[in-house]
Amino acid sequence: MGVRLVVVDDHRLLAEALAAALQLRGHRVLAVGTPVGSAVELVVNRRPEVCLLGLAHPGEPGACEPVRRIRAERPDVPVVVMGPVSDLKGVAAAFGAGAFGYVRSDERIEVVERALNRVRAGEAAVWPELLQAAFEHLLQPAPEPDDEALRLLRMLTRREIEVLMRIAEGEDTRAIAAGMGIAPSTARTHVQRVLMKLGARTRLEAAAVAARTGLLERASREE
């Protein structure tokens, strides 16, 4: 006995092709919808046994909201998400939102069909290895972003940051020394250390690095 379902995807042609293939295999497609936001209304109005939902980027914020809303409004209708398997965060997000199944977006129709039958029977439909990898990915600490401003800030002392601010304002060594209440020779040493740490040959280059990376604005926020 075929599954009664709705098929929804942002790409209309893809949704229609998938629906046609499933109908040829004896399943009853009650509706084909686009965009994915229409899935909730179709599920509520058509009352399918399963919703097949294509998500190109399930890991993006809000992408799995239709899954969550279907789960809230029609908890008796399981959702099978079709999406990329390279985005492990997206796989976990789909299940976190309440999906019962997840299949690769370019999977064979036989595998999609098995997933539909499994979730209709109340079982999860996903490769165990994929689900395990997705949740292991979430449990790993997120790598620190490649933040050049933060990296440079960690190299500079508080006094060197003040010197860089004065360089960016166009102060010369004498003005830096007077403004900070230090000897000109000490100010000169601070300037040379700032240039060295920023990889700059001149004060102008140092000011340009500070402007490009937003280093000084970052320093102000973290004070």
C-alpha cells in the first residue's frame, strides 16, 4: 500500500519530478508545494501520512522552522527531510526540529521510498553512521573563528594599544610621549614594538592595519 504524502521543495521542478517518480511507484501525492514555508499549510489542510521536505541548507538559522511547526501543529505527521549530508550541523538541526527521517538530496528513489515507509511505521529513517556523525559534530567544541583583529589584540599590551590609537590619530613620538606621560625614548620603543607585532614597516601601515581589521573598535568594545 502506497504512502499518502505531500512533497515540498524550494525548487518546483525538483518537487514535481520527485512527486512523479513516487506516484509511478504506487504512492499517492496529495500536493506538491513550493517554497518550503508552504509545507505547514499543506500538511494541515491535506492531512498526509508523511511530509517529504527538501531543504538545501538545513543548517542555516530558521531553515528547519517548517519542520518544527509541523511537529507542533500535526505531531502525527512525520517529516522526512531531503538535504545535503556534508552539512552535519544541518542533519542534527533537522532532527532537533522534530524530523523523523533524513535522506541525501540526490539519493536514489528506492532509498527515499524506504524512508517514507519507515517513518509511516513510526521508525526513524537515517543512516546510523550519519546520525552519529552529526551529533558527534555538535558535541565537538566549535573552532575559534579566524578573527584577525582578535589575534592582533592578543599580541598587544594595553599600553601598546593606546600607542596604536595615538598613531592612528596622527600623533608623532613627542605627542605620544606627552599624552601618555612617558619619555620620548620609551614612546619610541612602544611604537617600534607595535610596528613589529603588526608586521608594519611604517606608522601609516600600522594605522592602515588597524583600520582594515577594526582592531581599535574591537579593543574599545572589550575594555
